[in-house]
Amino acid sequence: MATLGDLERAVMNVLWESDAELSANALRDRLVELPADDSGPGGSDRREIATTTMLTVLSRLESKGFVTRSRDRRPHLYRAVTSRADHTAELMHEVLGASPDREAALARFVGSVSPTEAETLRKLLASRG
Amino acid sequence: MATLGDLERAVMNVLWESDAELSANALRDRLVELPADDSGPGGSDRREIATTTMLTVLSRLESKGFVTRSRDRRPHLYRAVTSRADHTAELMHEVLGASPDREAALARFVGSVSPTEAETLRKLLASRG
DNA sequence: CTCGTTCTTCTACAGAGCGTAGAACAAACC
DNA sequence: GGTTTGTTCTACGCTCTGTAGAAGAACGAG
């Protein structure tokens, strides 16, 4: 699967969280008023982003298959192709698939999840047939 | 966590599979006689790699914390810091951690593993307390 | 101790990916 | 039709990675 850059990921997060079709400018607006994942001391809000930058990023995301675009209306509208949960699950499979010792990796993985999540996993597996 | 390039990953795979300390040249030798993950039609074996290339890659892997190096003997010897299983499990956590909807992602994940692996997971979770 | 060999470090470059955005072009609105 | 709004084309700089030569350091032979 194609990987995502920082801005690309931020854009996808906005699309994933507001499960809707959005224009480039709407996306930009929601993006700038976001924590921006900086966590550094001092200002942490994202710099203003040019409209063309948004459009470039969205075009690339379209090429990569992460978004679809409605071209029939004038501000083109963008929508995430998959849910973030699906995307995450796919990534987990990808990471795991690269490893010949899948079992051992799975063992380490379940050995290091929180008890709460272990319980969640048990339930999920129980209801699976 | 730092990411790995193709060659870096190939080197790590050799180190992981032969759980031992190896010199740059020994690594190179094992590398060239490997399938090289190409799967394309025609020749798929890896091109010869210069010794200095190996050393550069290994230095970078050391900086990234993936290998340690014994500097006391003359051909320096390199060893993987973590097992591949640990590395894979860490990556899975990283992928998952990026997602606020962890539960949903886990659900998709366990929903798409093979029945055999589902069984494996059940056992692992059962023996976990 | 000196010389050649072996090994390592330093430096460098090219290609790809990504953030960035201006310039130019197209559409829509008044 | 001209202004405003939106899109595409083109492009540049930065970082990462694969690549490796040139230069320096250590080591064994004699």
C-alpha cells in the first residue's frame, strides 16, 4: 500500500473524522484549527496552507486511491475511500504479512496490549465463528 | 519509529534470520544469494553491492537503533537489536496507536485474519491472565 | 618498523517522495 | 465580457535512501 506523508495523513484524518464530502477549502479550514500533532512547547497550530497546496495533496491522494473526487460540481468534493478503521486494519496486515514469523509477532502483539483491549479481542474472536 | 528502506530491510532480514553477529561482507554475501523479493519475471537476484554501501547502510541502521556494532574486533560485527517478531509487534502497535478508533480497527483486523490465526489468537489471549 | 592489505569513515551524488506554491488556464457569476 | 473562483501544470527545495569513490586508520608480514 502507498504510504502517507504528514500533510496527507492530516488531510485524511479530517476526511475520516467528518465522514462527508468536502471541498479543498473546507478541508483546509478544518485542518488549520487542529492540534497539528506537534506537542512541542509554544504555538502548535498549523501554518496557513495555500489552496493549490491542498489541491496538489488531494490529487496525490486520489492517485494513491485514498480519496475519490466528485468532478461534476464546481468546487470539487473529496471523500475518503475507506474508513480509517479499515485502513488501519489493512496496515496491520501489511506489517504482519512482511514477517515470516507471523505467529511469534502476533504473540508479542497480544502480549503487549492492555488488559482492556485483550478482553475486547477475546469478545471479538468469540463472536467470529 | 524510524522506517526502513528496501536495502535496509533486506539487511535486517538477513540479521534476523541468522541470529548472530555478522561482518559487513558476510552480510553482503548472504544478501546476494537471496530471492530479493522481486517476483518479477526474468532474473530476480540482487545486484552486487559495494562494501562501502553495506557499511553506509549498517551505519544508518545503527543510528536508527536497529543494530549494534562490536567495534573491538577489526571487521566490525553487527547484530540486530530486537527480534523481527518484536519489531513487527511494535509496528503493529504504532499503526494502531495512530488511530483514535482503536477498537474498530482491531475489530476489522481480527475480522480478516484466517480461521487458523484466529484460533492462535484465542489461545494466546486465553493464556494471558 | 615499514609496507601493503584490509577495513572504516567521510564525502558526495542521483532519484524518489512530499510539502509548497506560483502561473496559467477554465468555469461560473453578474 | 470581465471579475471572481476554482483547477491544472509546472516547478523547486528538502529529506531519505541507495550508491559508491577517496581518503584515512589499523593490522599482519617480513
